[in-house]
Amino acid sequence: MIVGNGQVAAGAAATIDAADFVVRFNLSRNTGQSGTRTDAVAVCNTGRPANEMLDGPEWRESAPVRASREIWSVRDPEKFAGLRPQLAISHPELDDFCDDRTEGFARFAAESGKLHRIIPAAVHEAADTALAALGAGSYVVPSSGLVTLFHVLSAPEHSGSDIFLTGFSHEGWDGHPFAAERRLVAGLAAEGRLHLLASPSAPSQGT
């Protein structure tokens, strides 16, 4: 079960908590409404979101993070280091976007007895390829939600699993290609590669 930060349907909490593995994102602000089970927290490990999580107590002491067994850094450090020069030209306002805090998340995970994973650059690039096929046009990076979904779809440990997605409205920061992501997710669902747990339309806070 991959749970975005948007609203979920009434009554979905029990279904989410009954899953074998639940992934949430960043501050996981809809925990409670979307159940409480959390096995992994996928984080934006660069830039301002990373700073917000690591530099204050809210994220570290939140119920989902405390409950989790794994922390997933969604942004491969080498991939984002490679993006920095081109973003300096195309998006100079994003001067801190690629600032890497992966070691901070790895250290927190080790100190907390959790497994830390870095989602490989190849997963990000597979998402880019799929988005290009849908005519996504110009964007900064795929959303953390999409990269995480592609990771779960390709991870051997989840092979053969029924994968559910909920809490995603595919709306938010304009640096993500949300319209194309919506089409991509719908296509994957139509192919039977994932299932959509019905959720009302609501801002997804970047996932």
C-alpha cells in the first residue's frame, strides 16, 4: 500500500492498516485518517523538504516515523548532483534544490535501528522514460510518489504483490509533471500492474 499525503476515502484506514507493507511520505500528515500502519517512510532527501524534516523535531518524533522499519531516500545523490548544473541555468531559483541530506537520513536510520535505502537513479530514469512516452514535456523531476511507485514495481521483494495506491490527487508543485503522472498511473492500473484505492479529489502535497 503506497499512501500519498492527500485525502483518502472514508473507511479506507482499515484497508490500509490490513496491508502487508505500507509506504508513506515525508511528514505523512494524513496519518490517522489514512490509518496508522507504516513500514517505510519515503523522503525527499534534498533541498528544503529534507531540511525541514531533519532540522526540527516534528518529523523525527512523528508517529509514522517512529513506527517505520525503513527510511527510503527517494533522490539518488549522484543523480541530483548531476542535475545541479542544468537547473542552475533553467531554474536558478532552485539554487538549494539539489542540496543533499542523504547522510543525515542514513545516520538517523542507523541511530533508530531502521534500514535506510536509497532509491537508485535508474528508477528515476525509468519514470522519466515512461513520462516522455506520454508527452510530459518540460519539468524538473518526477514526483516522489511516482519514483517510489516505480521502485516498488521493480523491487524483487515486492514481485507478485498486489500494489495499491491511495492519497494521490496528482496536483501540487509545478515542477512535477502531474498531468502526465495521472495518465501514467491510470495506464498502469488499466494494465493491472497496480490498483487504485478510491480517494476523493484533494491536494496531494507534492506526492
